[in-house]
Amino acid sequence: MSLLARTISAIAPQNTAYREKARCRLEQLTMPFWALGRLMDLAVDLAGITKSLSPTVARRTIVIFAGDHGVVEEGVSKYPQEVTLQMVRNFVNGGAAINAISRAVGAEVKVVDMGTVGDLTDLVRAGKILFRRIRSGTRNMAAGPAMTREEAVASIEAGIAVAFELGESTDIFATGEMGIGNTTPSSAITALLTNQPVEKVTGRGTGLGETEFHQKIEVIKTALSVNKPDVDDPLDILAKVGGFEIGGIAGLVLGAASLSKPVILDGFISTAGGLLANAMCEVSAQYMIASHRSVEQGHSFALSHLGKAPLLDLDLRLGEGTGAALAMPLIEASMRILTEVATFEEAAVSNGLG
């Protein structure tokens, strides 16, 4: 049995007994019934995911998967491809937005090279990034498949392996990504898996003007027409119109779910990876936490398909894992509500029922 198949078979639904125990405790806390709303819903999820009434989210790891895309040849991004490599170095040097935010929320950042174009040998040798490169960038999906099916499986299994490698030192994962042009494959994946028209799920990415934006839509339509991905086969979708870093994110979600660990989805690209994970194993969605709603218009459709309501809506569109990092204090607050707030009985407070 392959690593992917073994991982999927190990994913179990959230524990209903611990969900019920958490709900019973939360209903007795010293406040009006369910007065902290979705934070209390989240606490129930944390208990069900971790099989504990004392879940911990202290050890936080943001995994940034990096990969390049052949479709940038079609002019779908305002930025040149070399920015992917430059930003990987920026992450390692601690100078990116995700580094600043991760320091604020006490999270560790890990960078994984899934398929960048360029030389990162020095960072690999120094142990500053994880090297899981499938190939130096995908092929141009507007002209043919972005990758082979074998490469698609390899990208997912690389993400699973990262989850397993980091799992012993991680309580909660967060997804991040870097890859110039990656909103284009994410739009294609979202259109296929949510059954929405390309126009509805495609955004402006790095800030495309009107002409470039419409060109991007046509490029995605061309890619779908040329490749004809099988909507019932998530591996075929990833191979035909995906990206190595998107496959890595899907793998991280599946790996985290098999380890009974929560994983926070960042924005549009991360959620495209979540859609693929969900298509391979619907139960994996029970381990996903939606951090925020991106400005990218396709993100709302992706979240709706997963049945997720985002914790934040801050007009973010950066990626890198920034939205996921910003949600971490809310998740910690949810955990502390469950574990630290006294019940009426514990606090000797009248609950108004007797």
C-alpha cells in the first residue's frame, strides 16, 4: 500500500465522545449559553480532533511550500518567476511578512522547496529549508499537463512526509505557500471541484489590470479545454492543472489529519490544497480550520464547498501563511475558554435556572 493510501486509511472522524464532553462543559461555563459563539464551536472541534478536554496548541508550525509554475509564460502574474526563489531566501532570513507575524504569535516557520526554479543548494546544505523538490517548476498547463500523475502523487506524499517529520514537535499546523503564478492553478482547481464557472473563481492575484485579468481567465479556460481533467479524480486534476506546492499542502492536510492534529488553512492557494485533500478523503475536512476569507473571489466558493466559515475577514491577499498565523491567538483563546473558564458549579455562581 502506498504512503498516500496508508495515510488516507488512517484518517478517522473527530471523536464524538470528546466533542460531547466538551459541549457539556462549555454549556456550564459562567456566562450566558454559548455567549462566545464560534469560539466555543472551535473548542468543540479542538476536543474532537485531539481526543482531549485539555488540548494544547502551544507548538505551532507554519509550513510554507514553495514551487514555480510554467503557466507564468502566459503572462498571468505581474511579478517575474525569480521572485519565488528570492522570497524563499527572504523567509529564511526572517524578513517577510510571515516572519514578522509568526514572531508575534509564537509560531515556527518551516520552508519546503517543492519545485522552485533555481539553485537553493546552500540553504539545503545549511539545513535552513526542507528539500522535497519534485522538479524545477511545473510545465505550462495551458499547453498540456502541468505534471505527470506520478509527480502529482509524489508532491502529495512529500507533504504527508513533512507532516510526519514535524508532527512530533507540532501541536497545530498552518499552511503557507510561495509560487509566482499560483493563483492560476488554484482557480482552475477551485472551478473544477466547486463546479463554478472560471470567471467566478478567478481573481487578480498579484494585482492584474483589466486586460491581464481577462487574459488570465482565458488561459485557465484554455488549460481546462486542453487537458480535460477528470472532476472525479483529484489526482488527475492536480496533475493536469495543479502545482507542486498545492500538492504539498494537500499532503500536509492529510498527514495532519492522520495524526489527529488540527491544520489551519491560509488563503486561496492553501484552500485549493484543502479542496484536493477533501476530494481524496472527505473526513480530512474535519481537521481543517479556515483562518480568513481572502480578497480572491474564488476563496469564498472554496470555503463554502468545504463547509468552513473563516475566523477573520481582513481583506488579506498575501498568502505565505499570514492569515493562518493571525488566527492562532483566536484558536488559543478557544482552547483556554474550554480549559480555564470555570463552570457555574466550580465558581459557586448561580446559573439563573434554580
